[in-house]
Amino acid sequence: MELRHLRYFQAVAEELSFSKAARRLRIAQPALSRAVQEVEHELGVRLIDRNRRTVALTEAGAVLLAEAGVVLERLDEALRRVRRTASGEEGELRLGYIGPPTQRFLGRLLAEYRQRFPKVSVHLEERTPERVWEMVARGRLAVALTRPVPGHGERALNTLLLRREPLGIVVPEDHAWAGKKSVLWKSLENQPLIVLARREGVGLHDEILAACRLSGFAPRIVQNPSLMGTVLTYVQSGAGMGLATDSVAAAAMPPGLVFAPLKPEHSVPLVMAWNPEEDSPPVRAFRLLVQEWLKVGQLWLEKP
């Protein structure tokens, strides 16, 4: 028995008229009559009593109508889910991200994604750049907002540049450099510097060291904490100057601290990364939303 036979029988049983059912299905009435007869023949029971004037269901026909309705309704829902999944409206999005650089926009971005695709289950993982990159490469995450990780070419991912984040210093608001529009890298020579540990942010750490080297000095690093929040706490305590990107200042600068850009400008990239082998419809939908926001500058607005 084919599914079309069930649909044909359902139409006749609901309309109690072969002519009306044929018009509803847009098929010829003789073909509809043959289809119902084939169902009755296969089941070995009479489903419909008909004569020239009336069409009525038998008890067996009433049972089949109820059961066919359940089967066809579940089939239709399954087909709808398949189409929603294929268009990115249903499924799972496993997203990795790094903290301060995404804090300015990630909540707003995910709110719109959930609004557009409410049936997609979103799972978030905040990790270090290297860990996020590794998890996407191994298929544990589908997409990430992170920094490129040098030396991981063997785990190449597709990437889209979101922004290059300028580096600067973080100092107490009563510091002599607090009011400056910019500070020269060379001025940092012999200053006590607080830099995020390399294992927690290899791209950021290496760019800071490279900028100091190009300015002709080796940095005097007094603390290497594992969290950017700890970098800022050290600065608040008077332990030294913090080195960070401007996204830290825009996202979560504690009271009493200020950010000043460093010149000449050095920056670290923020990218969206995904594994082309794990490119599901929800991931494609998320990528398209990010590209849409990036095109109109909405990622960096304070409000959508």
C-alpha cells in the first residue's frame, strides 16, 4: 500500500463523496475509485458502503480513517521538520567563543538568532582561543568566535575576519598617562607590564612581544595571569600597566581604570571560524546572520 492510497481514502472518508474528494485531490474520479478498491482488496475488508446516492464508512473504514489521520499527520510534521532543518530553522548550534572580545555583541547576536530560529538548540562554550580552535577542528564545536591560533595549519578552518582589535595600555585613572590619546610603544621600556599568559591567548601574547621587539626593547613582564579580569585587578592594585585590546575597554573595564591606544598601531584579529566538514544548516544560518550584521556594522553597535 502506498501513502497516496491512504490520502485518497482519507479524502473520500472525510468528504463522503467520490466526486468532491476527486476535486479536492485534483484527480479523475475513476482513478480515485480504483485506489480505494485497491486498499480494500489489500486489507481484505470493505471500508466504504456506496451506492448511487450515498457513501458511508463501515466500522473498519472508521478505524482506518482515524489511524490514517495519525500516520499522515506525523508524516507531514516529519517532512516539515526536514525542511526546517535544511533551511537552518531546526537542529543544533554548538558555538565556542572567547570572552571580552565578544561581550559587546554576542548576547544581542544570539538573541536575534533565537528569534529567527527558535527551534534551534544553542549550546555555548567559553574557552581560550587555542582550545576553541581545537574543539572546532575536532568537531566538538560547530562554529567559533575566536582568534587565529599560530602553528595550527594542520587543523585549518574556514574563517571570516570580524575585526582587527588595536592594542593599548590599561592604567589607573590618576596615572600620568591616563589622559593621553595615545602612548608610544617605546615608552613602555622598563615599565612593569601585566600580560595575559601565552597559554590563554597565544595570538595576543605573541603580538605584544612582537610590537615591543619592533620598538627596540624587551618587555618587563611582572605578571602573567590566566584571565583578563585578573590582568585588570593587578592594574587596580598598582602592580603595573595592563596590556589589552580595545574590546576590553569597551566591554568590561572596572571603575578607576582607563585605556589608551598604543602607537604605532598593532592589532590582533577576531574571526569567525568553522570546520567545512561540519557545515550544518544551523551553522550556515548563523554565519549568514554574522555576515549580515558585519555588513551593516551592527556587531559593534551598543544597541541593535
